[in-house]
Amino acid sequence: MPELHSLSAAELAAAFHRRELSPLDVTRAAIAHIERWEPRLGALYAFDPERALMQARASGERWRLGRPASRLDGVPCTIKENIATRGVPVPLGTAATELVAATADAPPAARLREAGAVVLAKTTMPDYGMLSSGLSSFHPLTRNPWDLTKNPGGSSAGAAAAAAAQYAPLNLGTDIGGSIRLPAGWCGIVGLKPSLGRVPIDPPYAGRVAGPMTRTVADAALMMDVLSRPDWRDTMSLPVQPIDWRALEREVKGLRLGLQLDAGWGIAVEPEVRAIVEAAALNFEGAGTIVEPLPAFTTRAMIDGLDAFWRMRAWLDISALPAARRLKVLPYIVQWAATAKSLTGEDVFRGYSQMGAIRDAAVVACQPFDYVLSPVSPVPAFAAELASPLNDPARPFEHIAFTLPFNMSEQPAIAINAGYTATGLPVGLQISGHRFDDLGVLQLARAWEKLRPVQRPWPVAP
């Protein structure tokens, strides 16, 4: 049998059901594996082996009695640190936060606990989630397990690194502009940004979602079966729908796919990334789909407007901090946000309106297609110490042009590995669907798992 830490959630659930494995043995194996990796990777926050072992013992007893809480009972998981878990402070990635223990689990964490998943730890993120990077003023630098000199991306930095390093089969992230999909693409894992409101979250916000970060599509679907259950605290959540998340097999012949290789703004797609995504499109064509070019549908004016709104939102939060705490925020973030001081009310209102403009443009552009293929990022993983690929706070979003539109349009989109650069770094393929078609996006990603070339082994601890 493979090492216990390398098993998928689906494999673990089947083994627990057959009584071939126990949650306690699996959790012990995960803890030992983490202890080999973590000093170099820096993916975790609030790692609590004793609490995890206590949860595993309780899960084992439920399985012994034949009363597991769900198919995820006893399966190890991690939770991004901005998703509140009772008793643990929520630093939001920044040393400026006063550490006060959360009084309740946020909805996604509550669903995983109710399902009996074993929470190993929280995972790291950059200051306020405002970077696609593992750089933080609070957490140690988080690195990419494929190459420790490289960045895992962000803001779900630790979740992606933990998934690729096989800490746990189930990892929970959040995404408001690419924060699940970008690190998933750079770490070679599966990262689903659901339709807005599909997974209840607290606090809700325009474009903000929580979603699974796993090594397989099947495990992402298992998480969605639990995460999509209702919670009244999310005032933007969708009505519950009877979705069979395990129905992943689908005939792709005849599907019409758009292929987007130019986002209309931002960093140009590097030739190596472009070639890998084009090869994926050719594989889909070989399976009988119809692939047609999708022209750029967002503009520089759209992102500049949104940037102005986000800068003001961030500056209002940062400027309200006492001076001593404000000095603790990552300087890159302060430098970016502080430019909002020169913005007028008209600037901010016009910037906010670009969220709607992006939404309309994305929906119109995607309408002729069943799904859209694109790179997740125009570039592979960058240096670990940098805040973004350009490392320029005046141009912080040049790498999110393919991911951001689907947050604003509320459409589901998934990142899944498409191939590797010459130096062995993963390159992510993004598959986007129409609003509410979360299952369809998972199904097409599952089809890609079967179509793509053989994947390289997951990284091993140094």
C-alpha cells in the first residue's frame, strides 16, 4: 500500500469503511510527514497534533460503531487561517492584527467539523489576503514544495503548499481574485472557485468564495458535497440544490470550448505556458470537443478602476489602525494602499462600477461556449521572497487577468495541472463554466485528468 499520507480522501474513506485503516493511524502518519516537511515549507499556522489525534480517536470510535458522520469522517484536512475556527486567533496574515481567539467556526469550517474531518492545522496567507504570494508580516515565508526557491502563490499560500506536499488530502482556501486558483496552478493541484454563494462563508463579500484545494478532482467533489450545505450566516448564499457531486464522469464529445490566451491586459502569456495550454486544448479536440478562440473581453480601464476601489478599501482599514500596529503591516501592502489618499469619491465610485462592467463582459464572452479554457497564470511560479511576479506595488495585479473576471461574474472556475516547464514547475489550466454549473466544471476537470499526460510524482520532503 502507498504511504498513508499520500492517500486521497476517497481512498481513505473506502479503507475506513472496510476497516483496513484507522483514522488514528492516518493522522499519526500525517503528523510525522508534516514534521519532516514543515521546517522548510512553512505552510502551517496553529498546528496542533494533540488536538488532531483527539479528533482522530473520536472518528475511529464512530467508524467502529458503524456511525460515521460522513464519507469525510477521519480524513485529515487543513483550513486557511482567515476562515475562523473556534478557539484560534485569526491574524489575517498580518502582524498588525490583535490576536483574539475566534468564538465560533465560520461556515466552511463548521461543515468540515460536522463531517468528522480531522483538522490538522490552519494554513498561512499574506497580509489581508492581498497578495498572490507566500510573503507575510506574521507568518514565516511559505515556499513551493516543487522548488523551495519558488513561491506557492496566494493568498491561499499554505493550503496549496500543504496539498502539494501531501500534508492532507483536503485543504480549504478562499478566493476573491484568484487566491485559490493561482496557488493551485503554481503548486500543481486542483483548486475550485465555486459560484458565488455556493459555499456559505462569513463574512460574505462581492466575489469572495471558499473552496476545495486537493490533489484530485474526486476529492474536490467530496469536499463540495459537505461545504455546499446551507448556513444562514451567509446573506449572499445560494438556495440549496440537489447536486450529485459524485457524478463526475461525462461525455465531452460535442462540447464547445472557448480558448482564451490573451486576457486584454496584464503580463503576456509566456511561450512555455502558452504551449502547454494549447496542447491541452488539442487534447480536448482529440476527444471530440469543438475548440474556438475566445478574444480578450476585459480591459485596462476595468482593472484600473477595480484597483482604485480595492486600494481605498484596504487604505480605510489600514489607516484606521493605531500607528504602532500600522507599522507592522507588510510595507508592500501599505505602499499599494496608501496611494488611495489621492482618490476622489468619484474615482472610487467609478472604480466600484467596474466590478459590474467586468461581470457583464465575462458573461457575454462566455455565452457561446459550454466552457472556457485558459492559463491560470501567464507565468510559472516566481521567486519565493517576492510579493508578486513583478514585485511592484504600482502594478500588483498584472498576473490575475485570467482569474479575476470569474470572481466578478460569479462563475465557477477550476485550476488543474496541465503540464510542467522545462525546469519541472507545474503549469495550471483554468476551466471556467456558466454560473451555477459547478458540477459541470468538475466534470470537465475530471475528463482532463484522464486526457492529460502522466503526471510527475508529488514532491518529497528534502
